[in-house]
Amino acid sequence: MEFNIDDLPVLFPYPRIYPEQYAYMCDLKKTLDAGGHCVLEMPSGTGKTVTLLSLIVAYQQHYPEHRKLIYCSRTMSEIEKALVELKELMKFRAQRLGREEEFRGLGLTSRKNLCLHPSVKREKSGSVVDARCRSLTAGFVKEKKEKGEDVDVCIYHDNLDLLEPHNLIPNGVWTLDGLLRYGEQRKQCPYFTARRMMQFCNVIIYSYHYLLDPKIAERVSKDLSKDCIVVFDEAHNIDNVCIESLSTDITEDSLRRATRGAQNLEAKINDMRDSDEKKLQDEYEKLVEGLRGADEGRQEDAFMSNPVLPDDLLKEAVPGNIRRAEHFVSFLRRFIEYLKTRMKVRQVISETPESFLTHLKEYTFIEKKPLRFCAERLTSLVRTLELTNIEDYQPLQEVATFATLVATYEKGFLLILEPYESDTAEVPNPVLHFTCLDAAIAIKPVFERFSSVVITSGTISPLEMYPKMLGFNTVVQESYSMTLARKSFLPMIVTRGSDQASISTSFQVRNEPSVVRNYGSLLTEFARITPDGMVVFFPSYLYMESIISMWQGMGILDEVWKHKLILVETPDAQETSLALETYRTACCKGRGAVMLCVARGKVSEGIDFDHHYGRTVLCIGVPFQYTESRILKARLEFLRETYRIRENDFLSFDAMRHAAQCLGRVLRGKDDYGIMVLADRRFQKKRAQLPKWINQALLDADTNLSTDMAVSAARRFLKVIAQPFPTSAQEGVSIWTKADLAAHQEKMAHELILELQAQQAAAQNAPRVVEERPDSDYEMDDDDEAAMMELGA
Amino acid sequence: MSRSPMVCTDDMCPVCKTIRYLNKDMEFLINPECYHSMCSNCVNRLFNDGPNQCPYAGCHRTLRRKGFRSAFFGDLSVEREVDIRRRVAAVFNQAEDDFETLRDYNNYLQMVEDLTFDLVSGNEGKRRNAEAQLQQWEASHKAEIERNRKAGREADEQARRRLTAEKEAARQRRLDAIREAEEEKRERLMSREAELDNMAAPEGQRVQLKRRGQTSRVETAMNTAMATADVGKLSIRGLKEKKKAPAPEGPYDPFGGMDFVPSRYKLGEGLSHPQIEKYRYDPGHTTGGYDFDEYTARVMFEAFAGMGVFIEDEKEVGIGLSASQVASIGAGIAAVGDKMELD
């Protein structure tokens, strides 16, 4: 389908378009034209990704600036999906335009997913793959090889050097799979191909972390130009990603291993002093001069990069007391010992970085400034020593990261020491959390650097919360509703059981037998009437376990068992994926199944239950966070003091975005249908916080139902919706053909004209005065001039 | 000082071999003479009757009961290092603002670090050298050390005060928030009750409840926040200000640099007019101190005196227009403004 938005020709790879997709494109274009940020909410399953891509690619190709697109998504599967969409789009464009465009689109993910080296790729953990890869591809390894020494190298990586550096891979869109295949064919490393080609790409698709986590962003995304268009898709959790990227945890075990790392480091230094004194001396000289090797920090083989945001880096020479390698190691050891001593305390401590530093200085004479340089100094030392088994130094790196962060940031951070895992635990297992409380810190550089940032998701309500929390201003802030030819989903709020007793998972009543029984009967009733698959979400694993065991005692599970298979999500990813597989099979075979999951678990975020895989979603209880967590408490207090967001507002906002995310699981397109049940008394008041598209479909009559009423409404709904419904009935209403679109555009243009005319008419009332004033001014000037002429003559 | 960084087994006393299983609250003590750790029972047993030799084999130091204390660090070599650092830091206590360039400061830091390192892990000769250097520095920089110590103490004191003030303010704010929330809850309850009452009462007597005092409370909260922000002024200590050579003094200027050269015209030499030419040599006008050019200068000044002042600007807008005209102008402007926004 081909159409114009203002002057921009858009090629859309499907023969029909949804009205909300068109509206989305218009707003997106407005944002890009104005050069600002925007927050857009579009219902899940309405083709957000393809809409975004087709508009932005059209924008890129039409205007001479060719602004690059950086598309950030959350999970690997979403990245792959977006790449496939992009590939389809480009194929369509080529077909339509009759030529291949000069275009390159690449996805980037971690080394673990893109490695081809026969032994390295077999490693399980990502950090081990990273470390081993570095030890094979570091600059000094190559130097050694050239000198004729016998060292291991990666042939895939070295082959890249034989190619032209700006043309490692031909034009086109490369999915991750395709990239791997191409790499295998040509024997070249897919990871480094993608990394190095990033500057020459039109579209880059990668994970949030490459842009938000300063440890990676500095290396990967530094060269991207200012006019890039940045898109954060599925961004409803973006604040948590920001916070995680600047937080670290330190455990006793990691300290122990860090000590070992420091000892190894010391031994290496002594070795090197005996064998190759000159290298140490060189490093020392360089540090004295305050020289940083040209772009040293962001070489792709660097051991680690600075965890601090680029704005907060101190650009000066390394302090004198850690310039010598042995001084630095003793410095590190002192710091680690200090942390160990702090960990011995058996009560919870929460303190600000400032008071931590004061205490540290008092006991170890470690000043703030050298601490700030810790990460940088360690990187330099590791490079000088040419260490190869980098994974041994991982814990040391963690400690150095922590040191640098704690010495750099005073505001918006907190140190929390928790000696026990839970309140009832007897055996201490201390963890030192260094938590970031302010999501705006990590994302600030992104907003400052790039002119257009688009934040979008299926559930990002209330929209104004995000600009507030992340500290930015928007040009456009819009939530689209879903246009439907018939009511294809039925949201309901169930507040009472059949016996009229109110149901809620609030802490006081959640284990009362009547509440549990009412939830149980709700489950059995819906299991009876729902065809095929059904998904149930609980607020937490703990509650799910306890309620399931109580249901077992009441015989409720047996009742459900008659209608459906019961499957349960567990924290273990493998078990869960097995359960999902079984669930899918049961739905396909017609047996039907119930999936019991947790509202903040893996299933609630990434798994789609489209069509018969999910006909009912039942959200038992408001999925509040665990409010006793000290980190959460600290963050709430920070939000209240800094952004004036009240505790309860934030908690309920957070709970509702997860609830909405759960509800969105079952509706993945316009031909899909499903029932959404929110089962808690408290949902009634939180209705306004649901996304617009759900809220609009929620009738007032359906907000305070008892179980039996809900069941009869659902039965009625299912009866109607199960009738055959031809696609042609949707055309013109919820699906537009080209003619419909043209009609709509004409209508909009007509409306615009009418509006303008109305304005003109309004302006006509007082046009004379407005126009005369400037005229009279000019006339006076003319007179003056004439008078002057006369005088002159 | 025999250095044997005894791996501190946290569960057995190396002297009497008691294990923690038998004595739950066993406490280990060290003496900074030799850093050998032993349990408090052993310390009492051995040193209650005055000074005695260290019970470790090969260690012949005489220890006193008074010197024993519990170690802060688990690793005793670090404990010892920190003790030495404490001593060094008391002498080498210069701060960044005592130096003119960063490089000097860094060199100083390295010098101190080298010295400390020698003291901690150097051999006998190096240690003695370092010790001598330390003493020499102390002797030669006595006044400076004292001054810096005082400054450091003051800074510490200030920092501590600021911290406590901040903590107090945070506590206060938390209390305020709780109170606010409670008040709101109560108000909500009250308004609901009032609504119910209204429903019971005959209609037409709806009372609007207003939230009073809300704004003022927020304001006071803001004020306290502001006040706490400048409790202990932030003391930023950077490098010392560089000594600059004083700028050379120019000739004395009675007007302090004010410029009297006219900007709109230029006074040429020998301006004249036939009418006044005769006065140039008239003794009545050329009395002492009077310069004839002053006259032309003043004439020029007066001629240009009004330039650049526009009476139109001074006038208030709308003078001479009737009220209705003004209103229609306003409407016109508003209409145009609307249109621009919509476009």
C-alpha cells in the first residue's frame, strides 16, 4: 500500500492499514519534523513495529539528511522479530520502487549469541564468552602473533582485517540468523562485523543496554551522530532498566574472589617487574603525563569501561598515589578489606554515598578522588599486564565499578547493606546494594544527545508519569484507542464472589478461606466456559504457591482438572518453557489448559497468548511490588522528595502497568478475541490508570461484578463472538483499504479547510485595525522622508 | 617487627587452642607491636601481671595489656598498614589547595605513597630511611602541619554538621508527608460524611468543602527544603589560586574610564561660522580659561541632544483610541494567534 502523509510518500508493506496505525504515523512524523521527544501508546497487536519502521524508513529515504534509526527493544526475540519485519519492508520497497535502495540494517546482540568460534561458543555464561573472546581478540594478542609467538587467536575475528573496513558486509537487512550464516560462510566474526559496521548502517536494532548502560554505551554507541532517531519499544519498564544499569550488588563471595584477583594481580606485577620492567615504566610515564591513549577507553577489546556517564568523567591525570601499579594493588586490597569488615555487621544499614566515603576515609585513608579513578586505572593496568584469562578478574572489576560509582555520585544513590536474605533467616548472607534511585540519571545523556527520542509501548499509561520520572519534555504525547468493527474483547472487574463477599489480595485478607474459595470458584467457572487456553496471573510466586496448596485442600483443582489441564510457571526458565510447550500442545489438541503464572514473571512480559492460546486472562489481585523491600522504600522516598510523586501513586501506577501488560497478553491482533478479568476489589478505584484502549472498552456496568454476573456476561460475549465474522465486515471501520484512507485524508483536509475558514471568519470581525496599524506607521515614515527631501532641496 | 601475616582463623585461638564451639563469645585481640592475634582470655591470663613476652614462637617482643585492642580488618597486614598510614597521614596532611598545579599535587601524593610503601613493606634499610624522612618532614613543616590539621578538622566538623542537618531535614520531610497523607485521608472521610449529611438534609444546601491550608503547607515544606540546602555551605576545595603578577598601573583617570567622545557625530578641527568668527579674537570672550572651541562643541551637542529619543515609544499604547477600538484590536490579535497555533 502506498500513500502520502503531507509531502512524505510512505510505503506500507500490507494491502490494508488500521486507522490507529495511520494516526500513529502522523504523530510520529510530526515529532520528527519538530525535532523533539514523544511518548506514544498503541494497543498491543496492532502492528506497532511495522508502522514505526515503515514510517521512519520512508522518512530516511525521502529527506536528504538520511537520519539514522536506532531501534531499541528488550529481548533477543523481539530484536529478531523487528529485523524480520524490516527485511519484509525493504523487500516490499524494492519491489515497488523497482530498485534496491542503498540501505543497510543490522542487529546487534551479545557475543554469546553471535559467536562462531568452535570452543568459545560452547560456553554457557555470557560473561565467560565475553572474557574468552577478549583474550583471543585483544590488540596485544595480535601483536604477539605478529612477533611470531605462539598464542591462540580467533580466525573469525582476524579475517575481518583482510576486508575493507567500511564494507564488511553487503547492503541489505541482516537478521541475526542471517548474519550468523553469512559469517559461517565467509569465516568472519558476526559480532565484530555488526559492531564495526554500525557507523555505516541506516537502521540499527539492539537492546536497551547498548544505549543506557554506560559500561557498554560508551564503547558501542559513541560514534552515533546527533540527528539519529532513537526508538525505545516496549518501553513500559524503561525506568527499571535505567536504574539497573547504574546499580551494583556486592556479596561476600564476590569480595573473596576479588581478593584472590588482587593477589593474582600482584603476582603478575612482580613477574613483569622481573621480566619486562619497561612496560610498567611506560604506563607510569603515561599516567604522569595524564595522557590517555587515543580513545583508549573504548577500544573494542577493552577489559571494562568506565561505569560512569560520560558527563561525569573526570578528565585529568590519575592521582599520584595510585600511579604505580603496586600502589594501586595495595589500594584495592585495602578497599576490599574495608568492605569485608563492613559486611560483618549484623544489622541493616542504609547510608548515603557521602557518609560511606567519610567513614571509609576515617578507617582506611582512602580519599574520594583516587577511588573515582579506580575503574580507569584497573583497565589500564590490565592492558599493561596483557592478561589473558580475564574472567578471573571479573569480581575485581565489579569492586572497581562500585568504587568509581560511589565516589562519583552523591545524589540519587543509596547504599543498603542487608545482612540476611529475609527477615526470618538465621544464617547471614550479606549483600551490599549500591542502588540508583533516580531513573533520569542514566537516560539523561540519551535525551541530551539525540534530537528525537520516541518512547512507545502497548501499555505506557499514565503517559505523563514517564516524562516526570525520566526528566524530559515531550512534543507529542498520545494514546491511541483500538478501532474495532465489533467488540472483540471484554474487560471486566470482579469485586465480589458469588456469595457477595468482597475479594482482594490485600495482605490482611489474602489467606482467609472465604477469599481463597471465591477465587477458586472464579477460576473453575471460567475454566468451564472458556474455550481452549486460559491464563491466570498472581501477584507473586509466594502467594501463588500458598493459594494453590489451599485450593488443593479444597478440591478446587480437581474441579478445574475436569475442564482443563493445569500448568504452573516457576522461576526456573527451562521448566517454564517446558510448561509453555505443553500448554500450547494441549490448546492445539483441544483439551484446553490453564496456565498459572506470576504478574512480574517471564511469561507476563514476553510470551504472547494469541488466538486459541489465550481466550481468557484472569488477573487475581493487584500486582503490587513487594513493599517491604528496602530498595523500593528508598526509591519511593526519593521519588516523593525529588519529583513529588507520592508513594501510593507510584505503587499503584507500577502495579497497573504490570496488570495491563498481563491483560495485553491475550489480544494480539484485530481478528483475535478474549476476555479480560480483573479480580480484586481494589481495581475499581484504579480503573483510570488502565491504558486508554482497555479503559474505553470497559463499560461502567462491568466495573463492579460478582462472579456469577461476570460468568453470565462472559457466556453471552462468547456466544456472540463465536459467530463467523468475515473480514469484509471490518473493512472501512477497523481496516482501511487505500480508498478508505484516501477518503479519510480528504475528510481531514476538508475539516482543516473548514476550520481555517472559521478562523478567518472570526478574524474578519476585526481585520481593519489589525491591518491599518502597520500601514499607518509606514505612511508616517513616508511623510517624514518627503519632508526630509524637501529640506534637502 | 617480625612480619608474619597470620591467617586469622576466626574460630581457634592460636595460643590456647580454644575453639569457638566451646567459647561462643570469644574475642580476638591484637597488639600493634607485633600484630599477633590471641583470644581475650589469653591476654588476661598472660598480661594481667604486667608486661610479658609475646607467646608466639620466635617473637620476642614485650607486650603490655594496655596495648591490646580488637582489629578492625580481618587481614592483619592491612590493619598494620592502616596504622602506619594513620601515622603518615598525621604528618603529610597537605590538601589539594596547598598546591598550584595538579602535577605538583600528584607528585606529592606519590612521594607520600612511596614513603608509606617503604614503611609498610620495605626492607630494613628502606624502612629506616623512610622513618628518617618522615621525622625530618615533621620537623621542617611543623607550622604547616598544625595549620592543615586544624583546617581538616574544621572541614570534617562542617561535613558532619551538614550530614546531620540533612538527615534531620529528611526525617522532618518524611514526617510531614505522613501527616499530610493522614490529613488528606481524614478530609476525604469528612467530605464523604458531609456529602451523606447533605443528602439527608433538604436539597439546595450543598456545602462546598474547600481544602484550606494546603498550599501554605507545601510552601513551608519548600522553604524548609531551601533552608536545609544552605545549612553548612558547601566548601569546595580545589587547587590553590595561582599567584599572579600585579597588572602594571596605568596613568590616573579622574573619570574612571568613562567615555565622553560623542557617538552620533564627529567634531572636526576649526569648525566655524562667519557670525561668530569675530569673537575669536575679542578680548571680552577670550578671557583666561575660556577655549573658543568649547563654544562650537556645545552648539553641536545641543543640536544633537534630542536624537535617539522617540516620543512614540514613550507614549502609552492605545492613547487616542477608544475603548471599543482597543478591544477589537485585542480580538484580532487573538484570532490571528489562534490560527497560527492551529496551522
